[in-house]
Amino acid sequence: MTSSIVHSWRLLRWGRTLARHGALTGLERDPNTPTPVKRLARIARIGARVPKVPRYADALQAIGPAAIKLGQTLATRPDLVGEAAARDLLRLQDQLPAVPFETIRAAVEASLGRPLEQLFASIQEMPVGAASIAQVHRAVMPDGRQVAVKVLRPGVEDDFKRAIDTYQWAAAQLEGMGGEAARLRPRLTVENFRRWTLRELNFMREAASASELAEAMTAEPDFVVPAIDWSRTSGKVLTIEWIDGIKLSNREALIAAGYDLPRLARTLVHAFLRQAIAEGFFHADMHQGNLFALPGNRIAAIDFGIMGRIDRRARVWLAEILYGLITGNYRRVAEIHFEAGYVPAHHNVAEFATALRAVGEPMRGLPVKDMSIGMMLDGLFAITRDFDMVTQPHLLLLQKTMVMVEGVATGLDPDINLWDAAAPFVREWIRSELGPEAALADRLVTDVRTLARLPELVRRIEARFPAPGGEPPAPPLRDVTLVRVGGGWRYAAVAAATALASIAGSWAVMH
């Protein structure tokens, strides 16, 4: 087990790295930064030669793969970190130093068990992208198809493990302080991050996720998921259909190619809502480097290492919360939070609704460029504190993805109104899932399933209550009271009549 001294040394070294690259300058100058944080930032830069222009990407790259993943997320939010920082952080998405090709060749051949020449007709030695955990090479299949070959960086698994060990240790120290730190549940948050990372490092899981998402998104033809070559895919190598498009991060190229940027933004928002609300299975790493524009104003996604799932109950809550904010029905949004257990029952629903109104109402109907995201986040954080809401780690991945999608969509169309873009989809989903037609369909499905179980029910009754002269019944189960209603067939008739009466009742309600 790693000692506390080692963890402390790593944290100190990371802080020193950030300071040396000027990445803590913004924290020191921001008037909203807490005094203790400013003090630590000043201590970290003692004796360091701080550059005039902060080098955020270089700092996070020097720290390691886990920090790079954080930087990729921040690159989607220029409204939070500033335009200059966001542009610098974009380099972390696919412009990291490449691993030598001979190392990549050895890794592919060891993982797939065949020489590279037998796997591909040709493969480019220069990678088309090098990111935090893998790099990608363009290749041609023996049948002429073009594919992307994604190879896990050697040694990246050990790097992640060391970093996450220290994150877990630091989270435990923070949570042990109690108060606000304990309410935010940092240990559980880091544990979720650890699980997501382990999945991302397994390319067979990524291939399966891409295949599943492609099936789920057939209703969104403008959102494309590339096909997997399973015969050339393993835990450390992923071979996938080549996507020939323009990255959504290259706004100038998109305009020059004649793409409809507002339409691309709406397509992205609708695709995410379908994944998160309708399907409950969503791409959770939708930054600009993983999204491409294709002819016909379509969008293609790559990199399916991080995926999220939401059960139906949580999806219903999410849809109702979004629709409540869109329509200004803050009372219903408040009730959902209480029903879901997000707010402790001793608080007042009406008071919580008023608090939500204070945050949401100033922004309704405004384009994103006119919103104060900082003020909104401050307001929401104050609500969670005032109403004793604990962090919900199972929703953190969804929240992170929503932040990414918002950042990419507003980068394409700064005037997009996310409420208006989301309203038609959310309204239709609520009607189809929670309306009277859906309730009737659910009842009919339940009744049909009951009828399908009747033959098995009859056989079990006959086995328990045989005809006279048959085998004696087995002893009754302990703590179960058995009530015999006439002969076996009479009992079955009662059960069948009950089920049929239920169906008849449903049709009576219909008519």
C-alpha cells in the first residue's frame, strides 16, 4: 500500500508543476477564489519561473494521463476557463507526443497474435492522433476499406493506477474534515472516476459500447456511429471504420465547407437527449475532438471508452426536471427532487421551488451568450448547500457530459437557446412515456404476461393438488399458509377468471 508520504509528495509535485507553467495564476487573481486556496497557490510557485502566458496543456500533460482527461473536459468550457485557456487545452485532445511506431507495431502484433502485414494491406506510421491513453493510425484493409487502428499507450495503465491511488487518498483526507467536504462525498466521486477509467482502458468494452450505441441511435440518422472490425480488435487494439470529416472544433473549416452550424448544434443536442433520456445509454466523452461533421450536416462520433447508463426511473426524473425548467414549472421540479430523495424530507417543497426559481427564471429565454454561467453555478451550489443535498455520484457522468455538449453546441452556434432546442424532444418523450397511451400499453403488456404464465400456473397447481389416487402432495414450505379452493381445475379457473377480468377492466376503461 502506498504511504501517506508518497501521496503527499505527489500532490506537492503536481501543484508545483501547475505553478511552474503558470496554471495557478488565474486562481490567484480571481477575486472569488477562497483565501486558503490563494495562499496554497502562492506557496506552490515560490522560486518558480512563472511564464507570462500560462501553458495549461503542458502542465496537465506533465502531470499525467488522469490530469489530461480533466483538461479535455475543461477545453469545452471557454465560458469557465476563458477563451485563451480553452484554445490551449484543445491540444490535449489529440496532439500529444506520439509513441514510436516500432513500439506500436510490437503492441499490435502481441495483442492480435499476427504480423502487421497479415492484418492490414498498409498502415501509416505517423499517427493521425495521439491522446491521453492511446494513439490512432490510419490503415487500409486487404479488401480496400479504410479503418482507424487505436492502440493503447504502453505503460498508461500503471500511470492511471498511481494517479488514482493518490486521488483516493486525497479524497479521504478531504472527506475526513467533515462539513461541506463530507457533503460533497469526494471519495465516492473518485471511485466512480476509477471505474470509468478502467472501462476506458479496455478496448473490447469500447467496441461493444460502440456497437450498442449504433443500434440505439437508428432513430437519429444524422448521428453516425462507425462500425467495428471485431476480427482485428482486442483489449489493447481497436479497429474501427475510418471517419472522413471535419472536427467540430475547427469552426473556420466548417464554415468554409458550407456546413449549417446552427443545424449541427441542434443535431448534437437532440442526439445527446435521445441517448440520455430515451435510451438511457449515452456517449460520455463528447468533446470537440471526438465529433466530426459529415456531408449532409450529419455528425459522427468516435472514442466510446466512457459510456453512461441511466435507469428508466432516473430518466423520467431527468425529463421532468428539464421540462419543468423549460416551462418554468419550478414546483414540479422541486417535487421530483423530493420524490427522488435528492433533498431530505424535512425541508419544505415550496421553499425549494422558490430557490430553483431564483436560479432558473433570470435565464429562461436567453441565448447562452447572454447567460452568466458562473452566477448560475454559484446559485445551484448554494441551493445544494442550503437544502442539505449530498452529491449524487451516479449522476456525475451525466452532468459532465451535459457540460461538454453545451460547450460544443455553443461553440458551433453562440446564439443557440438550449431550452428551445431541447423542449420538443423532451415534450414528446414525456407524452409517449408518461401519457395515457403509455399507461394503457403498460397495463396491456402486464396482463398479457400474466396470461402467458397461466399454463405454468396450472401445472404447478396440479403438481401440488393431484387428482384422487395420485401421488401424495409434498410437505408445505415452512412459514407458508396454503389455502385449497376446491379441485385443481377449479383453482386454475379462478386464477384465469381473475386475469381475464383484469383485461376486461382495462378495455372498459378504454371505452
